[in-house]
Amino acid sequence: MSTALPVEFSDIQGLVRFGYKHHTEASFLLLRVRDRDAARRWLGAVPVSTAEAIEPPPDTALQVAFSSEGLRALGVADAIVDAFAADFVAGMGNNANRARRLGDVGTNEPSRWQWGGAGREPHVLLLLYALPGCLAEFRRRVGAECEGGFDVMADLATSDLDGIEPFGFTDGLSQPLLDWERRRAARDAERNDYSNLSCLGEYLLGYPNEYGGYTDRPLLDPALAGTRLPRAEDAPDRSDLGRNGSYLVLRQLRQDVHGFWQFVDRQAGGDAGRRERIASAMVGRERDGVPLVGPADETIEGGGVPGDLNAFTYRSDRDGLRCPLGAHIRRSNPRNADLPPGAPGIVSWAKRTLGFDADALAHDLVASTRFHRLLRRGREYGTGVSLTQALAEASGSGDTGLHFICLGANIARQFEFVQNAWAMAVRFDGLPGESDPLLGTREPAADGTLTDGFSMPRADGAAERLAGLPQFVTVLGGAYFFLPGIRALRFLATTR
Amino acid sequence: MVVAPVAAGQEPALRALLHSMNAEPGMADPRNGVVAFAQFDRLHFARLALLDDALQADLRVHGVEPKRLATCLAFIGDCDGPADEVLADLAQRAGPGLARIFAHCEGFAGGADLLAWMRAHDRSTAASFVNWVGRSVRQIREESALQRALAARVPRRPVAAPGEAERLRRELGAWVAAEVGAGRLTLTPAAPTPFGWQLAKLANLVAVPLVGIVALPLLVIAAPLFAVLLRTREARDPELCPRPPSADLDALLELEDRDITNQYTAIGAVKPGLFRRWLLTVLLVLTNFACRQIFTRGYLARVQTIHFAHWLFLDDKSRVLFVSNYDGSHQGYMDDFINKVGWGLNLLFSNGVGWPRTRWLIFGGSRIEQSFKYYQRRHQVPTQVWYKAYPGLALVEMKRNQRIRRGLEQAAMSDDQALAWLRLL
């Protein structure tokens, strides 16, 4: 039984707990501060939806997040801003090393982004969610209210594609389950099964994470914050500006639906069955979401019931014969535990821990998943393209893709790690010459090695290998934000 | 491994010279005009790094007033064969360039005998890890070419008939033999391990356990005292893990992720007192023993992404230098460390000033994620010049390429074995 304090839903922005799925209309506004005082006045009072459950759902919901540039523009002291995580302080689009790690090179280069590159960082992100038919009025009202303090840099429209991402696959199936009841003890212990239940501190600042520790965030002198901020659990003599807040990663990803299906169709020689097979191999699921790894019949902590589209691991398919090792969903969430599986008993445990179990070692290239989970909150944009259209038309007229959003308490260990060490990695799980089949940039490695392949291992011969994959996804913009708790939001709007 | 203090006032000029060796920040131009690393085909990695004494100030948390130490230049290489031979080869073929570099160091007068000077400043490591003992630069390059050729050649269709997999393997074998005959591929047989090395390894294998057995009664008697001494220190030793300044972090990041492999150079003071000094000495002897006798085949416990790693005592064992070459990004390397061998890091590095609090030498410490991550970044120093002999190649494929070659050279295989071999391609 945990003795941890209960979670104050009223101090947490709703997006951490809800995906706002009833609110099928949404719009993301990127703002720049024009008049600091007016901006602060508005932010100090604007109604923001919390994580408290309300039935029936309200017509609209507003969420507010800040970039580090934005905090400075609002007049928050440098000492406070600089106490946030280094990645958040630096920002996504103005560091060459970060660009190399995230695959923001070639056509993805931040200098080519529509927003978020150096000198074009948004200050404030407003996320507007509305029930069907309610967005236009809400958008107009919010726009009018914040006009005095801000310039609108971009208005990212979204569209409701009914849970299907633009390439045509069911999306958003895999999500971690947050330990809202704080049942899991806050301590550092090895976990030998994949669990979908995840410590609150992996997503919310101010709570213990999977290591049983607290992520760094600004802890202030209570004399400065008064009673306006909660105290830090791990340092009760300090006020916790991070508590109940999260980091939010936003990336605008344009998807070349025509390019994707036409490439797959060419590889399949026009054969419809083979086309589906190749496309699902690249994703790791059938278009309706059924995982390729096979009938899901595992019981996973926090992972729903057997038969659920998310109740599976790759333990029974270690060589990627059913779901290729490099499939998009396998790269994004390898579903493994802290130690490769093996026989029970301390001898087997010791052998695996010391690296003396060759078989375990051969399947130990990918790190423990539980430290690298993403809470995804993205929305599609643009007009859906049907498979028939994608194959028939030379190229699309419109722009379609995903406004990728994920929440996490540690940008470096979660989003950046998944993007760098798993998705974009050209040696993921030992695969040669390929990166994520959907997200890859196909930029050759430093030594000229091609990275545009995709292999589909098989039991009865050398892996089937596609070559010459074009780039299907292009980054058009991106930034890191801090999604504060409600009290922290009001504090930020008033502090100097 | 040559380590020498930089002469007073020479550091800016030395930095400029080192910088001129690079094609991009931190990455040596393999054919640069100072030391053209590429002409030394027994050299896997090389680095030149300046080691300052900035963190000596940390000793004050132990109430010790630090001595000022001169900034040192470290020249570190990982090579095939005896290091001394490679040093002589370097002196012979890159003498003028090396002399230009070392002219910035104390005690290197113009006209000095370069080789004798380098030997005089050559330090032996306290412990070293080599990913795959005996795998040479030449072998790595040849096997990579072999893998590329075979991967392009292998038929990528299901193998149906019995015996077909083995027939395919033999056909590919014959084709490779023809390519070798035509001079398009080279597969040099592995050089035998020199007799002297085998003897030294055997001596190490016998000596370390022997000393252990002899000392065992003493160790048993001393164990309770050791436990008390250790635990009092672990409870009392101050942690010092402040967040490194962002400018320092940027200077390190600028050099990273330009190849699949990255470098890591870190330095720190050993906790004062004989207890930590002796403990660390013994643990490094044991680490070296394990790396030499046990972890010689592609893994250091669970970590399979380290090419080479070295621990070196400096300044009368008051400081330790740690250098490594690893695959992947820094964040991944550190997460691998914490999650896979956090206990091993604690064992050694908890003897360093400021390490996050450990329990019983292996628990806690590096698992205190935030403190550990700040600590290791804060102790890292930029590697001004870094060379890798096989850009783009990762350990995981070197290992696979070895298996491909071994399989190719095997006389006969069962169908299952041949199929498994085909799937490597």
C-alpha cells in the first residue's frame, strides 16, 4: 500500500490524463509575445482545462504550454528558466548536434522548417480542443482575447481522420498506462517483465520516476513563491515549479502518402496482397491495427486483456520472422524488460547479468523499454488520401501529415532517445543500413553507407530486402514546451 | 598512451595546432598534414585530448586543499600488436608532425629524440578492455568488404529443397574464392598470437587468483573491518553532482554524433586516503584481469557497444583518467551503463570524489539517474582530435561479419546451420 500523497487533478492540465477524443476538432496556435504585460494578464486568468473528469465533457478545452524562449519573453528570470532540463532550455531546432541526433538533416533541417528553426521559436503554444461544431467560435474567441498580448505565428489546423493516420493505419493504439493511484512503490528495482504501467514521474514533474528518483526542475525559494506553488516532495523546504507539469514535444510531420503507397506498390509488382504485406511489415501492424507478431494472448501489467491490440510483446518473435525487427512500431516500443528473458533461478539471472548467457546477450542490444516511453497526444492534419487516390494520382495536391505531440518528464531519455537510438538509428538491433521505414531520412551515413533499406527476415533463407526507400516523412517544424501545472501557470504569469 | 604536461603559455598554440588536424570539429582528417593516422594500418582509434585540473577543486569537500596541476596532453591509441612497435612506427613515419605537437609540452626540446621522449612519457594503463581481443584493423576492413559483396550477391528467395542452403553456401564460397583470386577481395589469415603474449596472459591467469588464494585467510579475517570502513565512508563521503554549465555541455556536444561511434574522455580525483586508494588499485587489477581473461569476446558484462576502454592512474594515483570508444549517442551509452552495468560503474567510480552515494560498493550510485548523468558529463573533457580507422562500422556488424567469414570458411554444414548462415547476410 502506497503512502504517497494523492494526485491533485485540479492542478494538472487535462492533456496529461485525457486525449480529448470526444473533442474531434482541434487547433494548435503558436504565439509570439508582443506585449509582455498584456500577455501576462491574459495568461494569469485564462481558463485552462484540468485533469478532473467532467461529465458530460465540456464543449471546449484549452491547454497552455511555453517554450524556454517564451518564458524569457514573458519576463521569467533567467535563473528560473535555466533550472529546467537542458534540452528544454536549448530548444529543438537551434543546435547542430541535436539535429544530427534527431535526424533533422537534409530536407528535415531546421533552417528549412516553416516554424521552430533558429530565431523562429514559438513562445507559447495554445492547444484548442472542441466538440464537433464548436471549434470555429472557440478559436475566434481565444484569438480575440489574446490578440492584445501576442502575435499568431502559426495556426496549425488538425483534421479528424477517425483514428487512422494519413498512410492509412490505425494509430494511437499503444499508450503507457499512468500510475495515477501511485500504487507502484517509488524505488529502484529491476523489472523482469514488460509492463505497460508507468510511474507518474515519467510524465509529470515532481513525482518519482521509474528509477524511484525525481527529474530536475526549478525548485524555488518559498519566500519567492509564497503559497502560490506546491512544495517539492523530495525537498519540502523548496517550492516546486515543475510539480504537475510536463514537457511537451511538438513536431509537424508531413507525410507523403502518394510516395509511400506508390513505392510499396512498385515493390509488390502491383500485386494487392503483396502490397498490403510489405506495407504492414514496415509498420508492424495490419492497417486495422492487428499486430503482425501474432494473436495477442499475453497478460501484461497495465496492458489490457489478452486479445487486445496492445497486449503483446516480441518475446515469441525474437528474430523478427513475423514482425520485422525494424518495423516502425517495434522500433518505437520494443516492449522488452530490464533483462533478456531466461530460465528462472539465481544462476540464470547471474549469467544474464554478467553477460555469460550468449543467447540472452544476442537479444540484449535494445535497452529497457520502461525508461523510454512516450505519452502520445498527436493529431492528424490535412485531407485524407484513399489508397486508390494515392496509387492513381501522380502526387497529392494538399499537405497532410501528423502534428506529433508527446508528453514526458525527461525529453532526453524519452523523446530524444526513442527518436535517436531507436527510430533513426541505422544499427537498431544490429540491422545494417536501414532506419525507421516510415520516418527515416535515407541520408547516407558519414562513410557513405546507404541507410535506405528495409529487411524482412524469414526462416527459410536470407532476409527479403527492400532497397532505395524514398523519404516518406518530412519535418516541417518542431519545438519543446513546458506544459505547467495550473498553479505554476499562474505563477509564471506573474513572476519576474 | 603518452601523457605530458603542456609547457607554460603553450596551450593556445597547441589547441590551434590540434584543431588544424580536424576535418570537422573533433574528427581528425585521416590524412591531415600533422599526423596522417590513415597510413598506420594497425591503428584502430587515436585521440589527443587536453586534461585540465579544473575539478581538483572538488577535493575541498573532503577538506583537502588541492594542488595545482599543469594541463596535460594525452595521446592515446588503440592498436594491433605491441604498442611499442606502433610507437616506433609513428615516430618514424609521422615524426615531424608529432614533434610539432610535443614541442608544446614541457621538456621536449627541439632536436630531442622523439621516440625516446614518447617512451619516457608512455604510461601503462591500470585496466583495459578490448571488445574482441585479436581482431585486427585489417580483419575488420576485409570482413566488411566481404559482407558487402556477399549481401549483394546472395539470392533473396526462400530456400525450399533439402540441401539447397548448403549448396548456396558452397556456391558463394566458390565465388568468394574466385574474387579473392582476382584480387577484388582479400582475406588475410589471422596472425598467430605472439608466444610472449600467450605467456603473459597465462601468467596473469595464474598470478591473480594465486595472490587471491594466498591472501584469502587474511581477507576473511579483515572482511568485517573492511565492511565497517566501507560503510562509514559510504555514509559520510560527500556527493558532488552539480549540473554542468551549458557552455561546457555544448562544447562536448559539438564533437559528438558525427559517426556511429563516439569518444568519451573523463578525469576525476580519487577520494583522499589510503582506503580508497588501495581499494581502487585492487579493483582495477581485478577489472583488468576480467577484461583480459573473461571479457574478450564482444561484451563487457551486458554492454556490447564498447570498442576499447582504458583506466589510467595519474599524478601518483590521485587522479584517474577514463577513455572509451562506444557505439551510439552519449545518452544511449549512459542509459546502457545505468541499466546494464550500473553495479560495475559503482564498483570503480564510487572511489572518485563526489560520486552519487553508493551502498555496499555496487548499489545506488549510478542508478541515481540525475546525479549520475550530471556527474559523468561534468567530468568529461573535450577530445580535441579523434580518429577511427573504419568510419561507419559498428561493433554489432563487425561481430556478424566475423560469423559470416567463419561460416564461409567452414568445410561442411548441416542444412540448418547453412540456413542460419544465409540469414546472417
